[in-house]
Amino acid sequence: MLLCVDIGNTNVVVGVFNDGKLYKSFRIATDSKGTKDQYALLLNGLLRMADIGPESISGACICSVVPPLTDVFERLVSEYFNARVIVVGEKTKTGIMIDYHTPKDVGADRVVNAVAVHQRYSTCDVIVVDFGTATTLDAVTADGRYVGGVIVPGINISLEALYRWTAKLPKVELSRPLSVIGKSTVHSIQSGVYFGYLAMVEGLLARMRKELSEPVRVVATGGLANLICQDSAQIDEIDPDLTIKGLKLIWDMNKD
């Protein structure tokens, strides 16, 4: 079995592939100060709950935007699972060309997402919208070029900033309000964040489409994709497992 690990600022997403197919996935809260032993205990418990023995793991592919945890997970897999590890980096084969002023500046998760959508839609340009700690929109051309994208503060970051930097506005839970016009302060904040983010994403998508070649396919991923995209007419597909599927593809390209 193959372990694929996407280390993000908010969550660590783990996918287990068996015979080339995604068998099980987990989400663990990211703790940048977490130790190898702490994460090993968590991961071992989750795997055993899914009837996956540590001895079944034969390899792992990791992408990370949290540098302190990259080494933690690399050593964890090597020592606890005695398995080979591939960490996505500058020299990793991806099958796509990074058309960016400084290619090494592109986050590993954005590269992995680009690999996943290009493999799925190799006959058209694709935009990936990733609703994570930051919201990113990335463009991949039909000929396999990652041509750049957009980065904006994530939804939860915006909600937290609104609460911290105002004296009277409450901290609210993100949910889809029934109407745009709010009838209370909580309702108004939820409307502003939900419909505001939706309008922002759709506006950015419309502008990005003009710089690409139609038709353009749009794929959304990330923890909040299902919530935000339910009212979008521009999102063609939602795949919460897009990144770990991309890691599986990168493993296949580099395992030999």
C-alpha cells in the first residue's frame, strides 16, 4: 500500500492507496510543533481503525508547505513503516513544466494539484481552485504548463481577522445563509464571507478564462470546497482528494 501525505497549514491529509485506488483518507489537525512520535501515534491509530497494518505500507509520497513537519513525516515513514519516501521538490519528476518567474517558489501542493488535473484533462486548459488556509487559483494549459495563478487569504483567516480587529463583531461559524441581505450581525457576517468569497472566486475565474484558451475546465478542492461551490455556476467538478491523487501520480513517475 502507498501512503500519500499532504501537509498543509491547517490540516495534514493522508491517503492510503491499494492496487492503485484510493482506499482510505484521513485528516489530522496540523501542529507545526508536533513530534515524530506524536504523529506516528495518531497515524498508527487511524490506520489500525481502518484495518491497515503498518507493515502493509510499502512507500510514501509527501508534499508539504510546513517545513518543520516535512522532516518529521519523512523520518516517521522511514522509521515506523520502514518504507521508501519521496518528498515533492524541485528535482521531482512531475510531467509538467513550471512556467513561473521563480519555479521553486510555487508551493508543492499547487504543483501536485496541477499534475492531478493535467492527467485528468489533458486536452484543455484547467483552473484548480483550492480552498485551504489560503485560497489559490492555479492555471494549467493543455500542453502541460503550469502558468501561474492567484493567492488570496483563506476564508477562515478572513473570519478570524474580522473578529480580532473589530471591537464589537462576534466570532461566527461559517455556513451558507439563506439570503444575501442579513437580518442580524451574525447573518450579515456569514453572508459577506460566503457570498463575498463566492463572488470573488467567480470574478477571478472569469478574468483568468480570458487569459487562457477556451474551453476551460474548473476543478475545486480543499476542505471548504463543498460548502462554497454549491452555488457556483463556474465550478465543473469538486474533488476533495485531488492533492493526494496527484501525489499518487508523482509516486508512479518517480518510484523507479
